[in-house]
Amino acid sequence: MTLAECKVGEKVKIESLHMNHNQQRRFMEMGILPGTEIEIVRMAPLKDPISVRVRGFQISFRKKEAEQITISH
Amino acid sequence: MSTFALAGNPNSGKTSLFNLLTGSRQRVGNWPGVTVEKVIGQLKGDMKYTIVDLPGLYSLAPISIDEQIASRYMIEEKLDGIINIVDASNLERNLYFTIQLLEYGKPLFMALNMMDVAKEKGLHIDLKQLEERLGVKISSTVARKGIGKEDIIHKLKNEIPSNAFRINYGEAMESLITELEEILEQSSMKVHYSSRWFAIQFLEGNLVIEEAAKQSGIYEALNKVKERVEKDQQLNASQVIQNIRYQWISSLLKEVVQREQIETAQTLTDKIDRIVTNKWLGIPIFLAVMYFIFQITFTWIGNPLLDLVDGFIGGTLSGWVEAGLIVINSPDWMISLAVDGIVGGVGGVLVFVPNILVLFLLLSFLEDTGYMTRVAFIMDKFMSKMGLNGKSIIPMVIGFGCNIPGIMGSRTIEDPNERLTTILMNPFMSCSARMPVYALFAGVFFANNQGLIVFSLYFLGIVMAILLAFILKLTKFKQSESVFIMELPEYRLPVFKNLLLHTWDKGKGFIRKAGTIIFSMAVLIWFLSNFSFQGMVDINHSFLAALGSFIAPIFKPLGFGDWQASVALLTGFLAKEVVVSTMMVIYGTGESVTGLSQMIQGSFSALSAYAYMVFVLLYVPCLATVAAIKKETASWKWTFFSIGYSIGIAWLMAFIIYQVGKLFI
Ligand SMILES: Nc1nc2c(ncn2[C@@H]2O[C@H](COP(=O)(O)OP(=O)(O)O)[C@@H](O)[C@H]2O)c(=O)[nH]1
């Protein structure tokens, strides 16, 4: 299951990231890496991007990237 | 002389700390990476210490342009030490960057900032133990309130010990790192940082390090080793490094931080976000906010102030100057130069200082609260359809104040195509220098709907900007690997003093411009409008009239073909305010904007006045903006494209408006 399929308010655990090298590095620098707990906080009015809470702060990124992040509950 | 770099994550309070230490009126903002320029200051009261403020960074391996600037500086410059500012309320991610800095091996000490926020969140940090584990000295600070300043200065002035920080990345990685170090040491490449750090950064894919390796011809050798080990061991080196760092941090934090269970009711930030990013309300609120900014700037506060200043300059001041010159028996031409040329030309622009200060104040307020990142968030989807990025919104809104910081602010956009588009769009954002022109014409011809008319111009500018983005997307930048990843910081109430200082800094620039470029233009225009080869003549036979009449036919189809209007557009290329001061001088209107208003009523109709404003809105903003475009795009081709395109579109739009409008009126 990917992060893009989760609902607002859900708390999930990241399993793996599948994006290009630079992007993946940036996500991981921001603290989004396998094993991290992450909460989907909200969606932008046009349903994209989404905003998540991770390690106590909020990050937003697009659905496209969320589709490349697999998660488990 | 010692030089220290101030480095930390975006929004850790870097700018606040910099201001505190140097006493400089540096920009303080909530937009991640607001410090786009390299800013240098001297330690307050001790010029021997130089502090360099760098753009906020999440890591030393850069992606966007402003990160590249910062990383390059850190890596290439020989620094005496690093002040690492860390957000105590957000330790986990901040320490990730700290680890990279520690591995770099320069003397480092830490300013643990936002201690007040950490306390509110119920975090108890054992400073002694943190110092021991990291091997650095730590000052705890609340930069916003000025707490911790003495301690930092004290630490700066004493020897900062070098640290021997080291994380064990596991057997496989460690032997890989050693192998890379050996390649480096056997090569001719000389580095002023540790070779271990070089090896680790290479594995992480740090652009700047890869470049350096290529230059010394060891890139191939390094890469071969890296690929071999990654293949043999079935691992991704950069991922392993990042994982181990975060593991290391979480085990550290378990020891050092005690978290009090505080009732985590909805935070204020959550409550505000619920409204301003709401599905239905989000976008209307943004539009309403922009509308109020213009209402306040023009109608509620700006214009009443403007009338006051205009009354003073046009009436009282020019009266004094004239009376004074008569008393000392000045010749008529001298009086004309001083009153019509200088007081008129410069004063015609200075009267807009109140409007401009109000606008800057409001824009700074929005930026400092953190609201602008929410705007990027809610607008990203729409912007991405235009080949842009949600982050493009911030430079656009800043462009309303002045295009130059808007263009420079585009550096935070990672994708080169999106960044270029954002730069090229910016001249269409109606900057405050265009305000004098609107205020003059709208005030005369659309007195009852002034706000609406001016709003329509801003709106037209935005539409034209988006159109340009769209054209570029369809023609040039077909496939773009766009990314959008952005932190949404917590809302903070801006410090009023900082807002005022920042507003004053910007306003000062405007006033300085009035004193220099606009002053000289006013004198030059006065000369050109009073002289010809025959000496001093009537204005209709002057140099200026000849020049104006020569280019006037170009503007005839747009409805403003008299030479005065044409000349004003020409001089307006230097700075758009000059359009008004040129008119003040050539219409010789008794030095007040009110006088000028009566004159232009004879030369324009409401329709041609609107077409004129549209032209002023869209054509080349000013010389300084063109220079900024050249600097940021590093391309003459795009610079000339921008000039040509904006003149073309200005002519076309004014033409359409005038010709179509004529059919209805
Ligand atoms: N509560 C609190 N706020 C702070 C502190 N330091 C800075 N701020 C605020 O945090 C925001 C971001 O600070 P700034 O200096 O612009 O951070 P930068 O993005 O790292 O340059 C501003 O609104 C500051 O007033 C602090 O120690 N405590």
C-alpha cells in the first residue's frame, strides 16, 4: 500500500521509498525514511499536495511522491 | 580576523541570531530559505569577528541553487569555525545536519535555539550530556528575545576546540570509506577538510564533492569502488548512511531528552491551518488577503497619507524653495530648474513613500507569520498545471513589493525550468514603483473606482505572468521533473520591531533611488525639455519634444501618441517611478501631483489612460530588474527574451484594450 492511498488522520509506518536518487535523499534528510512513523495531517484544497507530520514537524509534498512511498499500518 | 559561518536548518532562528550578534538589520522571515544572499556582518562591538549568514540547509549535499551557494561556501572557504544553530524543539531533524557539520571537522559550537518553544512542548534537554556526546560546547538561546547572546560571544572569543566526532557506519561501510580515503590521499588533490568527510559526502552523492573529484581526475576511481561495493554487498551507500545517522540520533535523544507528557490538544498552528487551508475557504481567503492588502495600501492608509505629503511638497516646500531663491536673486532658469525640475521631479515620486512603506510592511508581516508557505501549499496544484511550483507563489507575491528580491527569491525552487519560469514571470508582477503611475492616472480618470481599477491591473499582470508560464511549458519545457517538498513551519507572531526595521530598509532603498537616479533624471529631463540646439526654448521645440515626436507614432495606435507620454515611457526604463517625475517636469505643473492631474486630463481619455497604465504595467520593469534577471539566469538569451517579450506583450495588450474599448465607448 502506498502513502497516497491513506486517509487524512491516519498514522502509518514507512516501509520503503522508490524515487530517484536526489529526491529520495531529500526525503530522508527531512526525516522521512523506512521505519518512520508518519501521520497524514491534511490535503490541500485541490486534493494535492498533502501534508504530513513526521518527527514533530509538518512537511508537504505531492501525491505523485506519496505514490512512491510504501507504508504499513 | 576570524570568520565564522552561521549554519542551520531553515526556520531555526538563524536570521534572528545573526541580527542579535551583528546588530545588523538583516531580514527575518519565516519562509524556509529566506536568506537567499550571502550576508556578512561584524560581531557587535568587536570588528575582529566576521559572521557569515548562510541560507538555511537541511544537509551539506545541495539540491536547489541557494543550497548550492551555501554548500560551496562551506566547502571551499577556509572558515575559522561554524556556529551551528539548532532548533531545540525539533532536535531530531536538526541534529541530522549537525552530524554532517561535525564530520566536516571544523571547530564548531552549537547555539541551541528555541529553548522556550522546547519547554512549552515539555522537552527537557540535558545540555551537559548532549555536549559530552557530541563533543561540542553548547549555548542555549532564545534568539527572538535576545537570550544567550553573551554566552555565544564569550564562546566565540575563546578557543573553540576541534572535535573528533565519529559515527561508526558498520563494517562494510567503514571499509568502503577507508578505501575511498586512500584514493584521495594517494591523489594530488589537496583538501582542507578531513578525508573521511570527503569519502562520506562522496557516497551521499554530494554534487560539490563529485565536481571536485572530477577536477582532480579521481572521480572514476572513486565511483568504481563505490559501485563495486554497492553491488557486492547489495546496499545503497547513501541510504545506509542516512539510516545509521537517524538511528544514532534516536538513541542519543533517548538518553538526553525527557519528554513530559503534555496534553497535546490542538495546537494554534493546527487551528489556523484548518481554516486557511480549508477545502472551500483556503483559496478565497488567500484572494481576500491580497485584496485587503491593496485596499489598505491604497485606500485606507496609503492615500490619505499621500495627500498629506503631496500637499507639503507641492505647496509648502516648493513655495519655500521658490521664495528662497527669489530672495537671493536667482535667475529665472535657476528657479525653474529647482522648482519644476528637482522639487517637482523628485517630489512626484517621494509622495508615494507612504504607500510603499505600507505595502512592504504588510508583505513582511505575511511572510514572517509563516502564512506564505501555506499559500504555496494550497496553490501548488494549480501552479503545477502551469509548469510551475507552489513555491513560485512566494517570489510572485514578493514581486508586488519589488521584482528584484522576487527574482532572487526564486532560488529556493529546485527544478531549473520551474526556477527560470518563475524568474521570467516576475516582471509582470506589479511592483511598488509602478504604483505612482496608477495612483496618478486612476486618481484622475477613475476616481470613484480607483481600488477596482488598480486591482484589475495587478490581476492583468498575474494573468500575463501565468500566460507566459503556460507558453514556456508548451514550447520549451515540455518535460520537467518537478518536485515539491516543503516544510510548513509553525505560525509565529512577527516581532514588531523586526517588521519595522525591514520595512524601513526597503523604504530607504526607494528614497535613495529618489535621491540618485530620479534626481539625475529629473535634472536631465528638465534640461532636455528646456533646451534645443538653439539654446533655451519653449518646451514644444525642445530636444525632448523632438525625441518624443520621433517615437510617438509607435504609441499612436495605443491611444497615447503625444510626445510627452512617449518620452515618459522611454525614461521610465530606468525606473518606473520616473514616468511620473518625467511628466511632472515636462507638463511643468506647479510641482504638485494635483497640478499634474489637471494637465493629463487634457492629454488622455479614460480609455487611453487605462491603455497607458497597462503598457506601464507590462513593459520592461527597470534596468535594475533586467540586471537581476541576467545575474540569476546567467543567460543573455533569456534576458533579451524577457525584454523583447515584455515590450511586445505590453504593446499588444494596450493595443487590444484601446482598439476594442473604442468600439464600446
Ligand atoms: N519562540 C521563539 N521564536 C524564535 C526564536 N528564534 C527565532 N524565532 C522566531 O522564529 C521565526 C524564524 O526565525 P528566523 O530567524 O527567520 O529563522 P531562519 O529562517 O532560520 O532565518 C521568526 O518568527 C523568529 O521571530 C526563539 O528562540 N524562540
